[in-house]
Amino acid sequence: MFRRSIRAGSPVGASRHDGRPDFFWRGSEVPFRAGESIAAALAGSNIHGFGKDPAGSPTRYFCGIGACQSCLVRVDGRATEACLEPVYDGMVVMALEDDDA
């Protein structure tokens, strides 16, 4: 289900990004720095579109304070603002339209 971005010679479970931990965005590993929100980590990896909301409108990082809810993503089966949610090592983050069953 998840694609791994392990470089040749890297042990499974070791960080592949200069010692930074990783989380999963739609099945791909994304590095992050301690204290970053999901949105900041995705933006730092040049990922700006977060999928579509239930009405079909694109979601993205916009206000950065949770007021617009334009950055909604799914974490552990619940919708949350990516700009407010701290990311952690191994976290699995999906777009709202993704089936996380």
C-alpha cells in the first residue's frame, strides 16, 4: 500500500533524509523537522495541493492559522487542518477523498 523511498544501502526504518524523520503523505515518505505542522512539512517538500474537499474544490495551504479550513486532510480517519496539526514520525496523512480503509 505504501511506497518506500529507501535509497540503496539504507536499512529499513532508518531516515533517508539527512537524519530527519519521515511521515507518509498519500503513500509516499515525506521528511520533516521537529515542530513542523503537516502543511509546513508538505510545503517544504514542494507539495502544495492536498487533494479535494467533499464538494470537489481543491484543498491547499492558505491561511496557516486554521481559520479558512482550506488545508483539510485526513489523519487517523478524522479530518483536521494540516496547518495546525503537528506531524510526527510514521504519521499517515491522506487527502480527504482518499479511502483510508
